[in-house]
Amino acid sequence: MKIHGKILHQYLLSSSSVDKEGFLYKKGVMNTSYQKRWFTLKGNLLLNRDRSADRDMLGVIVLKGCSVQLCESDEQFAFSLVFSESDLRTYKFSAKDELSQKGWVKALLSARHGFLCVLLTDLQQQYLESAKAAGVEAVDYFSVTAESMAHS
């Protein structure tokens, strides 16, 4: 998936809420050492920069089709993003401590596309049950959204 850099930059600077942000160490492909980077998780996008004040992004990871796994590493508190499509890169990260590692793993698990689909389905069910209990005809806002999410 290609997303224009200017759109990502606007999204990063927009007033939409940040789900999690902070420093992580990311293992490089060419330079296989861990590099300290500032990560911002917004929705299912994980954006990274050198520092929090930097305006230029170094990269973005779309969390669709990934799982978050603890992994063996020379670095402590390591975890990885593994994608279901075999041709996609596995990203390896390390946190500064166990608490930070747990926080990032939880946030990344919550941001995955599959989790969001399940959450949407659950919210739809709650809405339909509440409308029925209140004696109000429910409007099915969710079917198009859930269907489009399942195919994206």
C-alpha cells in the first residue's frame, strides 16, 4: 500500500488522538544494530522519526495483517511485528524496560486491523440491543463499514 508522504505528515500533525508514543529501539535491515527512534501510534499506523520534535518521518508501518510477538534477541524487552503475507518484512523492536514493552505490545495488539473489526462488530451488537431495549428502530450504520473493513 502506498500512502503519499504529505498526507502522512498532515495526519501525524493533525489533532486526531495519539494512541501511544515514545522511544523504541528498531532493528535495521542494512545496519542490523538497534537504532533509537521516536514512534507514534495513530489508529493502525505506526510512524517513526528520529526525535519527537522532528517534523520529517523516517517511515510508517501499516499494521494490517500483522501479529505482535515477543522474541529472542540480544536486546532485552524485544518484540516483533510479523505479517501474515510472507513477502512482508518482520520488524524487530526493543523497549527500555518490561513495563514499556508490555505497554507497546498491548497498544499494537489493539491497533491491528483484525482487533478493530472485532471491536466494531461488538459495538454494533451493543447498539442494536440498546435500540431494541429502548423501543427505537435501529439504523444499520455498521454493515457497510464492517463489510468495507473486512475487505480492506
